[in-house]
Amino acid sequence: MNHIEKALSRARELRAIRGGEAPANSTTMTVEGITPEYTQIAVIPAAGRDSPTKLVANRPWHPASDVYRLLRIQVLQRLSRSDKTTLAVTSARSGEGKTLTAINLALSIAMDVNQTVLLVDLNFRSPGIHQEFQFDPKAGLNDYLSGKANLNDCLVNPDIPRLLLLPARGHATNSAELLTSPRMTALARDLKQRHRNRLIIYDTPPLLSSGDTLGFLPNVDTALFVIRDRVTTRSDIQRSAELLSDHHVIGTMVNAVS
Ligand SMILES: Nc1ncnc2c1ncn2[C@@H]1O[C@H](COP(=O)(O)OP(=O)(O)O)[C@@H](O)[C@H]1O
Ligand SMILES: [Mg+2]
């Protein structure tokens, strides 16, 4: 049994004990907080968002926020232990909860006053972060990579302390090329080095439907693998584990929809 399968069975045990959804693995880093410079960055007022949103991790009274706090602690501890600051959230197929997990993990980490987070949408074929935050990006990371926009035109402050978004826009057909481009590699390196205490979470495309994510993974320190409970098949998990075998995987999260 490889480590993803072990994590899966451990998560099932945990879920059985708690009777609810439970992330299997994952991780706190005690680092000094930094105040990002938001002066030139568009602000999307939180007050404009409809209330029935799946952004729950920044609402401490919401039952699901506990789950994301647990995930946050595990992810941060593991990152801290190995001195890593960039994390790709991925899964075998679409619809398994990568975007929801990436967003709520980012929100939960941003709730920690010592921690700032940049959440990046790498799913250029079907970007989802702006949809959950309910705004229409004027420019996206794919525009920056194509030389059509400046980075500051793409960054968005969602009016949530310590969180910054780098959304994608439209439906790019050349996403594999953009994700493996020298410009993407240089940006990933620059984003990581510019604020060394900031965590960067990348929401990625599905691992198995294209080479997009695999091509990008060398640009991140580690990956969090999401499995949708009762949906992700064993063979997809095995195939994903093979593809991820050359990369550092921080843990596996089982996403159970109640
Ligand atoms: N644990 C969950 N509880 C409720 N809805 C969920 C859960 N996980 C995913 N979803 C919903 O399922 C759909 C697919 O999730 P998403 O995060 O977009 O998947 P992916 O990014 O892997 O394609 C979205 O509508 C999302 O809100
Ligand atoms: Mg997604």
C-alpha cells in the first residue's frame, strides 16, 4: 500500500470515529506576520458577496470551519518541519474538491494572525477561485503569462485580512504551455522569494486529464492530494500516486460531502 492509500484508509478510520468528514493528513508554522502592500491592488469588498457561499473557513461558527482548522494545523506543521512555503492542491479528476479545499485552507491559514497567504488559480481551462469569491477578474494569471497584463493588475485583495488572490480568467486552450513556460517558473520563484514568510497555495487542474499539473509541479515545494470520498476510484488514486511519486506530497485529504 503506498502512502496515499495508507492516508486514505486512515482518513476513513478517522471519519468513522468522528462520524463526519475528516482530512487524513496534512499540517503550524510559527512565523512572524507580514503586512502585504495592497496599495495598488484591486479590492473586492467582502460585503458584496452573497451569503450562501462555500467560503466557510473564515467563519468560526460554521461547523465545517473546524475541519479546515484541523487541516490547517497539519499542513502548517508539516510545511514548517520541512521549511517549505509553497503547496499545490491537486486531485485526480475535476469535481473532487481541489478548489474548495484550496480556498478554505487559504482562508483558515489567513485567520492565523501570524500568517499571510497568496492563493493562486492555475486552472486556466476552468478557473474557479473568482467564482467562489464572486468577482469578475479584469485580468488573470494566464493574461500575465501571455504578456497581456501586469502582475499588479491581476492580484486581488478579497477584503479578508492577510489573504491575497491571483485569479485566472477565461478558458485558455494553451494552459499546458503557460504552466510550463519560463515566465511561470520565474514568477513562482519570485513569488516564493519576495515574501519568505508568506504561504502560497496553488489550486491546480486535475492530474489525470492533462499534463498541466504535472508540468507545473517542479515549481512547488509540495502537494496536497485531495480524494473525493466514494467518488475517486482506486485506479485513479493509484495512477495519481505513480505520477506524484517523483514529487513531495505533504499529505492526502479525503473530501467527504455530507
Ligand atoms: N466537502 C464538500 N461539501 C460540499 N460541496 C462540496 C464539497 N467538496 C466539493 N464540493 C462542491 O463540489 C463541486 C466541485 O468542487 P471543486 O472544489 O470545484 O472541485 P475541483 O476543483 O476538484 O474541480 C463544487 O460545486 C464544490 O462547491
Ligand atoms: Mg477546481
